[in-house]
Amino acid sequence: MIKADCVVAGCRALATCRGPIPKRREALQDAGVIENAWLAGRGGRIVFVGPEDEFRRTVRPEAGAAGIDARRLVGFPGFVDAHTHLPFAGSRGDEFSLRLQGWTYQQLAARGMGIRSTVRATRSATREELRDLCLARLDEMLLHGTTTAEAKSGYGLNREDEIKQLEAVRDADALHPVDLIPTFMGAHEIPDEFRDRKEDYLDLLIHTVMPAVRDQSLARFFDVFCEEGVFSLDETKRLAEAALSAGFGLKIHADEFVPLGGTELAARKGAVSAEHLIAITESGIAALAGSVTAAILLPNVPFFLMQDKRAPARRLIDAGAVVALASDFNPGSSMTSNMQWIIQLGVFQMRMTIEEALNAATANGAYAIREHEDRGSLEPGKFLDLVLCDMTTPADLVYHVGRNPVKFVLKKGKVVVSGGRIVRGDRADSSP
Ligand code: NIG
Ligand code: FE
């Protein structure tokens, strides 16, 4: 018999998003839905997923095992948000008002607003202040079903403040159920003090900050904003090669506004992901098709910037790229961390099917941060990261727009949201 310390009984429907992972083309159509599903875990990992009769034959709950009656609930893997700029300080509400008056994101950036204004606020914040901002944001994420998030630095833009951001991410990760996967993004923008000597900033990143981040194991990935007016393709290549040889996995913000070849470079270098892709070209799509590099699409960005152009999700899927969906949570171009909304935008604005969007926000999201061995789908051996929603079918997650249906969240087998509220401390059992 399989021993279990946690049992979820009789889910009305469970979208397991089970593998093989990554999912491409038709495989994205299968969300692995099981009706009347039972799920059991032990030591934070899943030991059983399947129907009741098999559960009764094969699983023996240990004395004191936690239990949830899920007969009125629909389950999903905890959402994996593969692209956030979580540790920022300040607000860009003033800039948002200007955008509503017609100013573009790029025009504001050229006038010292945009990323550079968040850099000023983030540099002024202490490590503890940043940690507390992260913790409050992680609560919001968890309440909406996100159980793992990537978190980029990139508002420090010098050694001390980039490290401070990454330390705040590490501190928050240690204190909160949501797991954080850190990315060093010192190449997010050129800081004001290096405006006229960009080469020197590249040298600082490569020779000083990158080694310091690596030596303290503060980030798994390196990311660079390859964009007109930010880092050119040649500069991106130089940074990417340095990062790869320092042992970082590579991510590239590519083809957000102007296609410079960043996507093609990402695929050539075996990057884990190319992200944004609103302005991707045919050659970029061809480069990603069949490559290991995931296409992380961020549909709230064109929505939030009120742009008509969107990443060509359908063409990327049809070409065979690994498509993931993420929030791009940041104060300038995407002030949301709600993955339910991101899934809804994937369907309503990019014409993904509900199954494709679900897989993109879970299994492929995990792949896009190379965490798919441990999470992103509900299968034996993976973490018991589960979202239970008050709804009748998985499709309700998209159909009923703008309502938060999350009732329970289990993180590594522990109930961390119960009745739609965060559970503090170590109260594991929340049988209704
Ligand atoms: O992913 N594109 C670059 N970076 C962020 C925006 C950051 C900001 O505006 O603060 C993005 O959209
Ligand atoms: Fe981003």
C-alpha cells in the first residue's frame, strides 16, 4: 500500500496537465482532466492521482493525515509564473496617467521615466523593505493560485542594489510558501550614471556584478532586455556568452517592440526562454519551432500598454514552439500578478484554447524555468502544489472572467489557503 499524509478526496474534476513535458502542438490540447479524482501526498510530494476505487485499493492514509473534501471543487496544478519583476519599490501611477493621455511607454522611458524611475525607488529601499513588498505580493499571488514564480532583479543596476534585490527575493522565498526562482537582470536598462558610457556598464556587469551574483548563488538565470534603445543584438550576445560561461541559464527579453534578432539568438544559444515576442518575425518563429527555448508570452503587456499588436500565440503553437504564459508583473508595463487573468487573456486575446492556456501557465511555465521535473503538473513524484476552485468545470476558470474562485491552495502538501484566505503558521488540516 502507498502511505499518505495528505488526501484530497473526490475532486469534481482535476486538470492534471500531466506530461510528457514540454508540451507542443496537439499535446497542448490535453489538460489531462480526470473526473472524480482523488489525490494523495506524502512528505510534500504526490504519491497518487486517480479514481476513488483505485485510491481505496492502493493508498493507506496515515493516522492524522490531513484531508480535504473536494467534491464541490475543481483542481489545477499551482500556477507557475515564469516571468516576473517582483522585487521593485515605488509606483508608476503617475506614468500610467500620462500614458492614458497618449504618451507611449518608449517616449516616457526616453524622458527618464519608465524603468529608470523604478530604479531610483528601488535603490532607495532597504533589503528589508523590498522583502516585505515581495511578501505582500506573494500573498496576492498565492490567493490567486500561483505557487511558484520566477523573480528578476533589474531595478538596481549596480552591484550593491542588484544584490540587494536578489537577497530580498531569497529572504522572501525563505519566509513564504510561494517558491521563487531568481533571475539576475542587471541588463534591464542602462543606469543614468552610465548613459554616455554603455561599454563601461557592460564591463561592470560582466566583470563585477555577474561574478558576485554567481559566487553567492543568488540567481539561476541571467536575463537581458534586447531592444532598440536598450541593449543591441551584439551587446546582448556579449552578455549572453559571458552569462553562459559563468554558469547561468539564459533568458532574453526579445522582440517586445522592435525585432532585433534576440529570439533567433536565444534559440542559437540554447537559452531556456525568449520572452515577450510581440514583434517576433517569421525567422524568429522558425528558430523557436522545435528548439529547447520556450516562448514565454506575456499577454497583459499589450493589454496594459493599450497596443493592438499581440504575440502570435497560434502561429508559435502551430510551428511547434513550447509556449508558456506568464504575468510579467512589474510597475510599468504589467501591474498584475494574477495568473487567472493571464490565462483569460491567452484565450480571449491570443486565441489559445482553454487547454492550451492552462498547460502554458502550468506545465510549460515550469519548463520555461526548468522546474518541470518537480512541478507544473499533478503527477506522482512532483510537489503537491494544488489549487482547488469553487466551480463546476475547468473551463469556468476562463468563462467566469474577473472572479477569484480559489478556495484552497496546497503547497508541498500543506494547506496554505483555506476558504479563500491565507493560512498562517503550521495549521495543516482544514477539512470542511
Ligand atoms: O518586461 N521590457 C522590459 N522590462 C519590463 C518592463 C519593466 C518596467 O517597465 O519597469 C517588461 O515589460
Ligand atoms: Fe519583463
